[in-house]
Amino acid sequence: MSTTFKLDTATSRAHPTPQPMRRLTVPKIQSRKADGATKEPLVMLTAYTARTAQLLDEHCDILLVGDSLGQVIYGLPTTLQVTLDMMIAHGAAVVRGSYHSVVVVDMPFGSYEASPQQAFESASRIMAETGCAAVKLEGGQAMAETIAFLSQRGIPVMAHVGLTPQAVNALGGYGARGRSQEEHAKIMADGNAVQEAGAFAVVIEGVIEPIAIALTQALEIPTIGIGASAQCDGQVLVTEDMLGMFERVPRFVKRYEDMASVISKAAGTYAEEVRARTFPGEDQTYQPKS
Ligand code: KIV
């Protein structure tokens, strides 16, 4: 897949021009797991803006507009303060910036838990106003009825089990799940319930590895791990975490870059040059036409 860019002379901004191609679809993602195995693991990253989507699109199968944008973009303490309007604004931007990946938008806390009907109203707004292909919601057995309600009405659902950040207050923190027999059994039951209800894939977050492996082997739908196991059918990370934008990251994050240092260095050099009046230089300054 490739994307070309042309300059919009009205705004001086580069806009991507898609080459003729077809976006991946939810059925194609689901069918990457056949007979219990995924030959080519699914690649998923979070994206919250059009420009990030443009850069990630060619490398990913799925772009997730995660409600982690609450902390990453808005500096909120948890995902609980994220609203439907925020998710819709960022979801639409990511759809505009991508041509290849399936875009999945998180349903924020409070927008779906009350009833399947409430979930349908929120999910249909997300789908209609962003153009995304699917929604993601947190919860297993407790959300099975809702997942079935949405799936049967044309809304593909990615489920999310294990460590579910919207339940941080009930869970008592962000520690790995599944260390007790009871938790182990619950996570397995949750995974089976969301598959039974019609979810097309399931994120397994922050669980001890044997559970992630057992669930991946037990389910026909793809599992996407984060803090789970390399044996899941795919992986997801928060892009800003893997780019090294934050000093503190969870143990399961691998930093592929140190973008915080790159940005700080560039801003420091800019500040020095402004103070020394060496920026703007000749190349960045307009002169009268001779
Ligand atoms: O909100 C998010 O970014 C997520 C991923 C961490 C799976 O749900």
C-alpha cells in the first residue's frame, strides 16, 4: 500500500491522495485466523490524529482510536473522563488519514453499559459520524448481550477482556490479571462469552501469559494481545508509548524510539536560535522582489 501527497495551496498543508486500493475489512481481519491459527499476526496500533494515521496506516492492519487518548492527548487522569464527542472527533480524523487499515473506535465509559439500546445509540453515532468499521468495548460475560445486540444490527464489535482500564476503580489498579484461580476462570469465561455473542476479535490486556495462550488456542476469533503473549493472534500498543513519548511506561511496552528526547532537543535548539536572533535566517525570510 502506498499513499502519495499533494500540497493544498490554500492551506499549505500536505493532504494524502489515496492510490486506488481497497481498505481491509472486518471479515478479512477475522479470516486471518483459520483453523485456530494465524499465519501472519495482526498488527494494531493506536492513532488519534489524521497525521499519525497517515504515518501508521501502511504498516498496520488495524488502527485503534483508543480511549487512552484521554491520558495521552488530553492529560486526563484515567479513561473515565473521555466523552463520546471526543471519540467521534478523533475517530473521524483517523478515518480521514487512513486508506488501508480497518479503523476501530473505542466506546467511552458511560456510553454503552446501561443497556444494549444505549450501546446501539452510541455505536451508531460513532459509525455514522466517523466512518469507522467497528467499535470496541470493554467487558466479557457482562457485555455479551450488548455485543450480540450490536453485532446482529450490523455493528462489528471488538471486545476487550482481562485488564479493562475503564474498570480501574473496581479492579483496584492496573496490575496484571489472572493470578488467582477465580480470575483465571473469569477471563477464560469472558473470552468465550464475547466470541459466542458475535465479537469479531478480542483484545486481551494485562494477563499472565498462560491465560493469553489458552484463550488464543480456545477461541476461533483472533486475539490481540497487549501485555499478554507473543502467541496471541496479533499485538497492539499505544503508539506514543512505543515511540518513547513518556518517561514512565508499563513493563509490557517496548520503546522503539525516544521521541521525547528528539522533540525536547529540537525545541531547545529552536529556543536558542530565537533568543540569539539566528532564526529566522535568510532561507526563511521574504524579501521584496528585485
Ligand atoms: O484505549 C486503548 O488504547 C486501548 C488499547 C490499550 C488496547 O484500549
